[in-house]
Amino acid sequence: MTESSARWVKSSYSENGGQCIEWAPEHALDTGEFLIRDSKKPNGPHLALTAGAWSGLVGFAKTHG
């Protein structure tokens, strides 16, 4: 799977139209690379994170969200 063909998913917490990110779960499973992007700019840039960085981001969001 390439980055351009990735299926992007929004968090279930993003129902209110707030500031949200999307991620590409199948890409992560296939490659171990976690892609994230701004849900309001789907054609904009994205970040590619390691599993450790993704885990840290999710942990930070849970603690400070």
C-alpha cells in the first residue's frame, strides 16, 4: 500500500467538527509507519510516525485532552 492509496480514518471523538486528525490504520499494519494528517486539509501534508512516536502522541492526547 502506498501513502497516496491509504484509507484515512477520523477518530470517533471528532463528531463535533472540532480540530481533528485522521490516520491510516491499514498503512500502519502493512508498514509499521503511522501516517497522520489534519482532517480539514486532506490534500495537505501528513506526518509519518514510528510506533513509539504514535504511542506517545496518543498517550499525550489521553492525558491532556
